[in-house]
Amino acid sequence: MKHIFTTLLLFISVTTFAQDQTVKELQNESSKTITKDPNDTIPKLWHTGAILNLNLAQTSLSNWAAGGDDFAIALNTYIGGHAFYKKGRNSWDNTLDINLGYMKTTSIGARKNDDRIDILSKYGYALNPKLNLSGIFNFHSQFFKGYTYNSDNTKTLSSDFLAPAYVLLGVGLDYHPVPELSIFVSPIASRWIIVNNDSLAAQGAYGVDTGKTVENQIGAFATISYTKNLNKIVSYKGRLDLFSNYEQNPQNVDILMSNLFIVKLSTVLSATWSLDMIYDDTVRLFGPNHTSPGLQVKSMIGVGLLVKL
């Protein structure tokens, strides 16, 4: 009996000790700090995104006393994409902007009211957190033929794909006082004007010598870009390009300015207002004899589909 009692007491003691050790191990495990794999904290090198905006407007009239076109339709599309790379002191920013617009009315027929493709690529090496030594490439043209319309509704060819097209290369400094703002200045830049259309080339259009299809200009270039969410529903994207031709009338600075305001109405609906202004001293399509340069202004307001990726 005594041996049985001693054995039972020893069993209880061993069991209790084992349970105490198990509890202590569980407590120690629960108090340990979890450390991440260093690979999980590597910053993302590429940041990409896109936006699609589609606006449609249609009007029909029947026995309308105030007058107007019996039928009118307008369709405008904006596609914008970006791919930004950042690693250490090196950065590479790429943007693509495409604008296409079409309108048709019973009085003037069908014609485009917007047509633009713009590609901007900029490499930068950081000298400090706000200043980069940068190189820039810019391509600007349109897809389809464009016309100027006379008072008698006749039309004259004024543009075509790669007629004109502008290709620019430059090296300079890119200043970022705030993340949303970029100010790039190049004291020496090379710009090629391409007129790849026999009819326009024969006219010496867009500053290219008569009969030639390419003209090279050396000058100073600056571009200012600003993108900002003004509040929860309103966003703004703007850009101003300036080019001064050192070889001919450097005081007559070419200007290209684009502004886009987007008001978010719902998850997929938005209201947009775009305002573009262009002054090019070599584009002499204005005045009584169509021989003078002038400020070109385009303003468009629309409501439609907005998709962000």
C-alpha cells in the first residue's frame, strides 16, 4: 500500500511539472516579436496607372421655334496613362495622353473637334531631394486629317498624321518644390518639326522649308507640370510647355498649355472641363490671307464615364 501511494505521488508531481513547463513555453512563444522578411519591405520600383474619360452629348429638334440643328451628336474621349520608375537616385517618368473628339450636325456634317497624342519621357538623377539632373523626350502629333472651314463651308487641309509632328530632346534641371509640381528647364534643346504630307510640305507649312518634310530647331525649352487632388471630388492636371528658337525670332516663344479639371459625380460618372491654348509662331493659318500666327484656344465641357485603373 505504501509503495502504491508513493508511486501515485510521484506520478502527480511529474505531471504537474510537465504542465508547468508547457504553460511557460506557450507564454514565451506568445511574447515573441514577429519580424518581417526583408524582401517584404522592398519598395515598389514601378508605379503605373491609367484613366479613361468618355463624354457623349446628343441633341434632336423637331419644329423647334428657336431654331437650331435637327440633329447633333458629339463624342469626346480622353485616355491618360503613366509609368513611373524610382530606385535610389534614379527616376524615369513616362506619360501618355490621347484626346479624340468627333461631332456631327445636320448643318455642318461630320468633323473632328479634338485630336492629339502626346508622349513625354523624362529620366532624372537626383542631385538632392528636390533637384534632378534630367534628360527629356517629347513627341506630339495627331492621328487623323484636320481641316480649316471657310465661311462657304468649303474646307482646306491643315493637318494629318505626322503633319505636323514635334519631337524634342533636351537636357536640363528638374525642380520639385512639392511632389505635385515639376519645373524642368533646358537651356539647350533640339526640336524637330515633321510635315509628312506632300500637300502641306509643298506649302511650306509649320515653318518647314517648302518641299522639305523635316526642320530642326535649336533653342531653350521649359515645361511645368502640376497634378493635384484639390479636394475629395475635384482633381486638376495641367502642363505648360515653352520653346524659344535661338536661330529665328527667339523672343517669339512657342506656347502649349493644357488644363483638365475633373469633378467626380459618382463611382463611374464625372464632369470634365478641358482648356487648351497654343501659340506657335510658325503656324500661320490666321488673318485675312491665312498668313499670320495667332493664339489657338479650345475649351470643352462634358459629362460622362470616368474609369481609373
